[in-house]
Amino acid sequence: MTAPVAHRESVPGHLLVGTPLLKVRDLTVTFASRGRRPVRAVDGIDLDVAAGSTVGIVGESGSGKSVTSLAAMGLLGKRGVTVTGSVEFDGEDLLNMPEDELRSVRGREIAMIFQDPMSSLNPVLTVGRQITEILERHKGLKGQAAKDRAAELLASVGIGDSVRRLRSFPHQLSGGMRQRVMIAMALACEPRLLIADEPTTALDVTISAQILELLRVLVKDTGTALILITHDLGVVAGLCDQVHVMYSGRIVESAPRRPLFAEPQHPYTTGLLASVPRLDQPRGLPLLPIPGSPSDTLPWAQGCAFSPRCTRRVDACVGHPPVIGPAPSRVPGHLVRCVNPVPYDVEEPTP
Amino acid sequence: MLKFAVRRLLLLVPILLGLSILVFLFVRALPGGPETALLGERSTPERAAAVRAAYGLDRPVYEQYGSYMGKVVQGDFGVSIQTQQPVSDEIKRRFPATVELASAAILFAVVVGIPLGFVAGRRPGSWVDNTSTVGSLLGIAIPVFALGFLLKYVFAVRLGWLPGTGRQDVTITTEHPTGFYVLDGILTGDLPAAWDALKHLVLPAIALGTIPLAIITRITRAAVQEVSNEDFVRTAEAKGMTKQVVTRRHILRNAMLPVATIIGLQTGLLLSGAILTETVFAFGGMGSFMAAAVFTRDFPVIQGGILFLAVVFVLVNLLVDLSYGIIDPRVRTS
Ligand SMILES: Nc1ncnc2c1ncn2[C@@H]1O[C@H](COP(=O)(O)OP(=O)(O)OP(=O)(O)O)[C@@H](O)[C@H]1O
Ligand SMILES: [Mg+2]
């Protein structure tokens, strides 16, 4: 099943001087359950996040974005899950870290925000309690001191009347407010890395824009590195320094933000771009969804997983797994996993 | 909250009306009547007719029902045909025994069932889980009276560890200000009496509590498994909360919501199980009293007893629903 790992030499180490804050190498996650074929949800991911930078991970539903982040945090559980590769945070190996130590890294050094702020908050605890418990755990703050700090945190994410709000239960807040609470919780211990897994998918457009702006300002002010997971390239456009596009468990294209939007080279990326409405695009370009669905896939060992849906498919796409390498554009840090990439200097209207 | 309680109490009126009609018709549809038990061998058609007339049973049913309900609304449930005591006095005397037994049974079920279901739910497939699954199935399948006889035979008759009949050793004479014997012993400072009453409670409580125990274990297990997969548990993990906090504060509290409902329902249902248990262990409560009343066709006792138990059932469930508001803020504030 495992392909020869030729792509591993071309790790995106380009941008970085010194050790990155988070360094993921060849991360592979396989789910096995009795009576079913094992599913390889993440298949050899390499990822670097520099301190204070913002990295986007983009891909359709099921491409393995959440599993990547959960595996890195050790949040996948143990039953029927195999995680291999390495995840280093500040030089420490997270995957082999003792449970207790990992628990004290989570929430303090690395925090997470999830997609659905309703189900991600405990319905029977007050908002205040859900914030103070993390201050108690990692900062040793108790009683009134913890409450005061929690109110400050709520105020800092733009929740008015924050002292009274501490006593609210999640169901008494709107979706946007709940996500603000999640952000306040995540930033409670001034983590060095924040992973936001589709933080705005469950919210409507205006609220979503407010939340993204809040995230942008907060990470900039605090110097927190951010991994922003989304299936919406529009979300990435305003925030990310580096973008990784995932398909079927692998990164198919990696690039700094500008080249990714200006000169996308993987047909999947162009497909994603064509399906997002954009202001800077010539008018009249139709919005085109990518044909087919993520389930029309090929195992990577047998060729490019995207080839069954790809409009630029050639014979070389099938047979052996495509290798990730420097993109023809030669932009530093731009990598693509495609044998027939999109020509970069031509405006390529999607057929 | 108050409005909710009042509405539920008002609902009692139609329930009791319907139930009273059903019970009234049911007891009269039984073969034989109170005269059979009263007269026994001495029965002749004339004597039987005289007894029936004395209790007004020769009148048309709707007439009997009308005059019965007329008294009931004034709080008069009639007089027991067997003991010639007012039905309400008889109930007052026996009800504490049943409450004591039912509380002990539900306490046993909760104290054993929740931790067991919790461990089983956290470690599906472990030996605790497998043992509790088999045990629960057995517990639900075995009839209450069969289990009662078995426990009595093994622990009272063969091993002699615990008493198998009654509520208190006959040699102990003590005051009973409340009718709850364990409590009475403590209140009057007669601790040996309290201890003795407690020992008398053990076997019947286990017999009666086994079905609720099995059900509470299963429900807790399912709830814990379900809650463990909730997003907010993942959030708690991502916050780096200790394992203990994750399980107690986040998983267990949420898993208690369905368990509370089931405890309420089971408490209500215990009343029916109590009839068999009290009979097996000669435990002088409502259950054995009602069972005897059915055999002797003591119509006023059957009618009054069932109406009384129905009220208790509704009140218990109301209490449970109110307590639900304490653990679930979504109920409390909406
Ligand atoms: N516990 C699990 N057991 C088996 N398969 C799983 C499990 N969790 C995820 N998967 C599979 O892994 C793949 C990747 O899932 P993942 O949740 O990472 O997708 P995603 O990119 O985050 O998508 P979305 O945008 O819907 O959140 C999916 O095909 C999913 O079916
Ligand atoms: Mg996801």
C-alpha cells in the first residue's frame, strides 16, 4: 500500500530559517475497524509552521484536514487508529510524549477551535466555568482571580457585558458569540500555536467575516502562530502566509499565498479557485464546481487520487504515485504534486 | 417551572378520573366478590346476597361509582371490608414501609448501577463491560419473585446471614414516630433497632432493585458512550483538562441527563415490583396489603390503594422532571 517515499526529499523547508515551531514529517493516519478495510485518512503529510505565521490547509470535505490536526494533538484516541511519522513542537516530539505531559501542552502551548461552536461547548456548564477551568488547570488561577481574567478574555474577543456573560450557558448565546467564547478559551493561556478547524463554517457570512477578522487581529497582536483549516479558499486569501492544498490525505500543492492565487498549478487548486466567487477575477468567468465527488478517487499507490475527476488527465497520471516537487513557476516555496500541472503564465479558463 | 408543575398536577385530574373508572369496573369483573372471602364455607346464596347488599354491591354500577367518588373527593376512601378500618388509615400505616423498601432498592440500583455503567461505557469490551452486560440481561430476565425466593433461600435460610421475613425482629419493641423503621431507630436513639431494620431491608431491596439496577447500568453505559463522542469532550481534551476532570465534569454530568429520567420511571415502576417482593419477604407494606386485598376482593382497599399509588407515581415523575431542570440548564431557562 505504501508508495516509495520519493517525495520526502522535497520537504518544504525553503521558507524557514532555523527550527519551525511545528514540524510535521510524513504524518500518516490509518483507521481500522473490524470487518472493514483500513482507511488511510492522512497519507504522509509534511508541514512546517514558523512561529507567529499563519498557515492554511485547504481541501474538500474528507480530504483529511481535521484528522491531520487531531492526530498532531494526540486527540484521535487509541482504538483502531495508527499514527506514524513525527510531529515536533518546539523541538519536542508530540507523538511519543507521555500522556500527562501532552495534556499540559494542550490548551497551554497549543490550542484548538472547532467547527461547530454549539456542540463544541459543554451544554451544562456556564461559559465562565468553561473558561476558568482552563485558567485553573494551566495558570493556577482560582476563584475571583480566574473569573476576572475570564471576563477580560471575553471582553477581548468582543463580548460586551462580559461579567454577566460568564454566567450564561452556551444555548443562551448566538452562534457567533459561541465561537467568540471558543476563541477566548483557546487564547486563555496565550498559546504559541492555535489550530482553527473550519472556525466559520457553521456561521453565516457576515458573522463569519467578523470572526475571521477577530482571529486575524488576535494572532497578530499576540504573535500566535495559526493553522487555519478550511474548505474555502476565500477564507485563506485574507489571512495565510503559506497555503497547503490537501486532496485525499496528501498535500497536492503548497505555496505562499500570492503565487497560490496568482499561479495555481495543480488542477485541483484551479478547480477550487474556480468554485469560489472572487472580486479580483475577470467578470463573466462562470463559477464551476469540480466535477465528480471526493469519493471518485484512486488509491495514491495506483496513481494520482484526483485523476478520475481531473480535466488535465494524461496517461502518466495513472500507474505510479505522483511526486511532490518544485512547481514549474520556480517560485520559492511553491510545490506541486502533478505530472501535468497547469501552465502558469497563461490565463487558464477552466474548461 | 412553577407553571409546568401546576400543569402537571392538573393533569392528575383526568388521569385519576379515567383510572378510577377502570379500577372500579375491573374489580367488579373479577369472579366472586368480598362475600366469598368473608363467608368462606358458611356461604349460602342468601347470606352472600345479604353481604353484597350491606356493601351496596347490589346497586347499579354507575350508582355505586357516583356515591364512591362523591366520598373520595371529600377524602373518604371508605372502610376496608376485611379489617373494618378506614382505607386511608390502612394506607397511612403501610405506605412508609413501601417507601422505605423502594428507596433502599433504588439507592442500591443507583449506587451500584451508575459506576458500573460508567466503567462499562468508558471501556467497551473490557471484562467489566462484558460481565455487566450478561448480568444486566439476567437481572432483567429473572422474575422478581423468583429472585426474591432465591435470595431468601440462600442468604436467610441456608447461610443465615440476614433475616428473610418482616421489617424488624419481633423481640425488638421500639417507638415508630415516622413509620420508617430505620429512621425511627435513629430518631429515638435506638441504634440496634435501626441496624436490625436495615438488615431486614437488605434482601428485599436487592430483589426489588435488581431490574432498576440492570436498566440503570445499561442506560448509563449507553449515555457515557454517546457523550464520550461529543464534540465538547474533544474540546475539553484539547484544553488539556486532566482525565479526571474530563470524565467527571464533562462526560458524567451530561450522561446523567437520560439516567435521571430512567431513575424516575423506575421509581414509579418499583411500586408494582414491591407487591411481589413484599409478599415474598412478608414485608408489611402497601404491596403485600394490596395483594391480599385482591385475594379477598376487598373492593374499597383495591380502589383506594390504586388511586393512591397513581398519585404517588405522578408526583415522583414530577419530582424527577423538576430535578432534571437542576442538572440541565437548557430545561431550567427555557
Ligand atoms: N474515526 C474515524 N474512523 C474512520 N474513518 C475516519 C474517522 N475519522 C475520519 N475518518 C475518515 O478520514 C477522512 C478524512 O476526514 P477528515 O475529518 O479529516 O476530513 P476533513 O478534511 O476535515 O473534512 P471536513 O471538511 O468535512 O471537516 C474521511 O474520509 C473520514 O471518513
Ligand atoms: Mg474537518
